[in-house]
Amino acid sequence: MQQAAELYAEKEKSLYIRTVKGRRFYIAEPSFDIEEIAHATSMQCRFTGHTRQFYSVAQHSVLVSYLVEHEPDCQGNGATPFEGLMHDAHEAYVSDVASPWKAMLPDYRIIEARLEACMREHYGLPAKHSPGVKLADWFALFIEARDFFPAGISDDWLTPTEDFRDKLAPVLTRFSVGSMAPAEAAHAFLHRFAELSPK
């Protein structure tokens, strides 16, 4: 008897999930909706849920948008707060997988990359993450670790360079995060989208 995964693989072009609005989202022909993105990412907890309090992908995305807007090291080279807000929007439809596990899931990474490329094109974003948004994402990671994990937990995490540590130190004094309920995070995401989306 075939496993569910094998049956799904045979029907890739017709695969879909149901969204919060009740519609079908086809992985082969993605159609994005900002309210679905805000809702789904607000319901997904970062760090596979291993935080002292709930902390959503939506709230993380809002934080990254503010880091790009306010931190000089994150600006330039095409980086915009809007790209920062939307950098994880595709996770509304494929979920947030912890980076160490994602590295061992090459098929998942292919699917995620394909969906992210479609999302970026749909919202007029650069095809690849700009360096400023990548840096803001790194800054956010360590802000979140400080505010949602026991002290010192990020000491053995991979960091790009010693130069990064020097840049991070003042950012940690300027930014902090607290837990938002999903509805509050979704509202913050949509408010930020209305502020930043190209008219």
C-alpha cells in the first residue's frame, strides 16, 4: 500500500491546501492573499515553538521591517522595509521549518524556494534577499533569542563574522520584543503592509 507522501508526489500539479478564507491554494499555481498571509504567519510560532512565550512569524516580519527602516547597516543595496516585512510571507503556505532541519530537507527547500520566488515576483520584490534584509533578519534572530530564551542560549549559534557581533551590540540596546497574541500580530502586519506597500 502506498504512503500518503507517495500519493501526493504523483499528483503534484493538483496538490492544494485550504486557506483560512476557505479557498484552495495550489502549490503549482500559487495565488497570494495578504490577509491569509497575515493570519497564517501570526498563528505560526518562531523557533518551532520553543520560546518562553508565543512569538509569531508575523511579529518577526514586522520587526525586520523596522530594523531595515532604522538601522543604517541594513540600508542601501536595494533593501526596503517592505521587503523586510514580506521576506517570510511564503511561510504562510509552507510553514516555518527550523533552519537546522531545513538543511536536511532538500526537497522541501526546492518547494520553498519556488514558492518564495513566485511570492517575490507577485509583490514586486527583488528576486533574491537584499544584503540589508539578510542582516536585519540576523539582527532579529539575536534580539529574539535574548528576549525569548534563557541567557546565553545563542552563544554557540552560527554567526557570520566578528564584525557582525560589533554591529549587533548597539542594535540590542535599541530594540526589544515582547509577545503579541496572534490577532494583534496579524493586525500589526497588515497595518505595516498598508504603510509600506508600493501604491
